[in-house]
Amino acid sequence: MDITVEELNNMRTENKPHTLLDIREIDEINICSIEGSLNIPMNTLPDNLDKLPRHEPLVVMCHIGGRSMQVTQWLLQNGFDNVMNLYGGISAWSKTIDDTIPQY
């Protein structure tokens, strides 16, 4: 299931419970990030599942949405039932919601 950047922005401004999981690599996170996100690179995720909340929606984000779509599917297959892929990733967030976030 996908969520748009507009929908995520509404969740954030309305203080609706959720966790934004940023699965990009450290060098990407060093370029830019969304405040309040949980940063766990994709390749380390299997060893860090205990850090993911199961009691609130989990929104998975990457650069443009491809890796996060794969991780969303994987999490759904591994017992997480409230997981959404951020369509367009941080690139779409930068273009649509917060233009102070650099494009790369």
C-alpha cells in the first residue's frame, strides 16, 4: 500500500501516530533527511526489526520509492500489518512539501 507525501504531511501536521522509517544508506541520510524519521539502512533492517514499532502505522521511505516498496512488501510478509510505502520517497517530499530538503 502506498501513501502520498501529502497524506504523510497531513499525518504529521495532525500529530497522528506513525513512524517514518528511512531505509536509505548513511551517505544519503547525510545529504538530507526528514526530521523525526527513524534511520535504519535497508541492508541492516533484518537485524533491527526489534526497533520497529508494531503498535502504530509504519511509513517506509527511500530516495524515490523503489527500495521502500520492496521493504514494505518484505515487512508485510514478515508479520508487520500496518506498513505503507511513501510514494516518490524523499525526492517527492522535497518537490512537494519541503523545498529546503536538497535534491540529489
